[in-house]
Amino acid sequence: MKMRRIRCTALVTAMIVASIGIPAAHAGKRTLPDDGAYPHITVTSQYDPTQSVSAPVRRLPKGDQVRLPGGAWVWCGINCYHTLRNATVDFWRRYDAPVTLP
């Protein structure tokens, strides 16, 4: 009876150590889970050709999504290039453009 208790305790201890040890081993490699798993697109600003941004795109049953630099996934409007450009490098310049009336 005592031997069975020792084996059970040893087994439970080994399981606890293993469950704690696995996440601790990977704690140094904290990257986003989709790093490299999705194809990336790169867009250049329409107003300043020196500004560009690259982001992953994922395809879902309801449509495509692009990930903004902050980490948020947004639905692609016209296309993912247009959405990424307007949400990042051209965001403020679109609103600062002079208005021309007919």
C-alpha cells in the first residue's frame, strides 16, 4: 500500500513538473502564432514612395483579412492592398488632402 502511494505521488509530481516545464521552455520565444504562416503583402504610400508597410493576409470563409501593425485583423474592403494602405501609411494624408469643389 505504501509503495502504491509513493508511485502515485511520483507520477503526479512528474506530471506537474512536466506541465510547468513545457511552457517555461517556450517562454523565450514569444511571437505571434501566425508568424510566417500567412502570405504577406507589401504596400507603398500613394503620397510618399519612401513609406511602405508589410502585413500578413488570411483567407476566411466570409472573406479576406489583413493584420494591421498593431495586431488587429481587419476585413479587406475593395482589396487587401487598398485596406492596408488606407489604414496605415496613407491614413492621415487622406484627410489632409485639399478639397477641390467643382
